[in-house]
Amino acid sequence: MDAQQLPPVWANDVLGDVVISESEIASRVAELGAAITADYAGDPPLLVGVLKGAMAFMVDLARKVELRVDVDFMAVSSYGSATQSSGIVRIVKDLEADLTDRHVIVVEDIVDSGLTLNYLRKYLLARKPKSVEVCALLVKEGEQRVSLDLKYVGFTIPPTFVVGYGLDVAEQFRNLTGIFTYIGEGRHE
Ligand code: 5GP
């Protein structure tokens, strides 16, 4: 990938290499937006962003979809440790939109085990939408514990912990423009 983007000075001590640079994200997001535009031309979808991780992706993706889409957000919190999802999800903020007879696209930051998304899909399907599809920016290679049908995927990445472009550690680093591996405090020489 693009090794050109260096971590910014303010985060340089805890970040490793760039995994996906700002420019790579921008061109892939434009492709995903074009694909959604073509696929839903006759019946624009509701884009459902999953907070907070999908915040940057949702904002950029929605502006690349050239249709009369509407957007809504959910916030979920996953029980389990920071690095291991349990699959039991608590809805912290529910949708405001009525899903009945609507096409829905869930806009997700990253799919790791897939348990969060699996839960969300079932939860949304219970509201009688016309369809529920997923647009995930990142999917971790070989990590899925459930089989998921992901209609749109930005990038497949190795199973390392990453931050930036919405993804955090303890609520920080969401404002990085690219996606970087996280090394952590005190791990540099
Ligand atoms: P899953 O249920 O697929 O195992 O976990 C998905 C959620 O775990 C994501 O929405 C995200 O919040 C979190 N997550 C998984 N991998 C990473 C990662 O590499 N970095 C960060 N910051 N969060 C992650």
C-alpha cells in the first residue's frame, strides 16, 4: 500500500505504519459511492451509520452517493474485552427512521469477528425493511466467526489493531486522516 503517509507528530509515539492512506481511502470511498449509486438508482436507500467508528466513513461515503439518500445513526456497545467481541450488543442509540419497506445499507467501520454486524442485521431485519445490506470500510482477514454476506467492502486488512479515520483507542485517534497500526505507549525504543 501507500507508504507515503507518515503519522502526524502528535500521535507519532504510539502509531506504527500506515495501513491505508488518506488518498487510498478517498479513491476507494468514491468507488463504493459510485457502486451504491448504480445499484440503488431506482429506489434510494437509507444509510445507517454505526457510531462512533463509522463517523468519518459515513460522512465521506454519503457525499459520493449521487441519489436522494437519507441518513440515520445508531450507537451500539459491545460487551466483552476491548479486543474480543462477545457478540452481545447493547443498543445505546436507536434509529429514528422507519425501516418499513425501505432498502437499508449499514455503514460500518470494521468487521472483525462479525458478531456485532450479525446482531445488527437481525435487529434491523425485524423492522421489516425491503432489504438490509452492509458497506464495511475494513474487513479483517480470516477473523470472521460467523458467515457474513458483505455487499460492499472497502479494504481487507491483516488482523492487527488499527486506529484512525473514525477508529479509536480509548476515544482517541478518530481524527487521523489515514488508518494506522496502533503500537501503544512505551513500546518505542
Ligand atoms: P466484531 O463484532 O466484528 O468482532 O467487532 C467489530 C467492532 O470492534 C468494530 O465496530 C470496532 O468498534 C471494534 N474493532 C474491531 N477491530 C478493531 C480495530 O482494529 N481497531 C479498532 N479501533 N476497533 C476495532
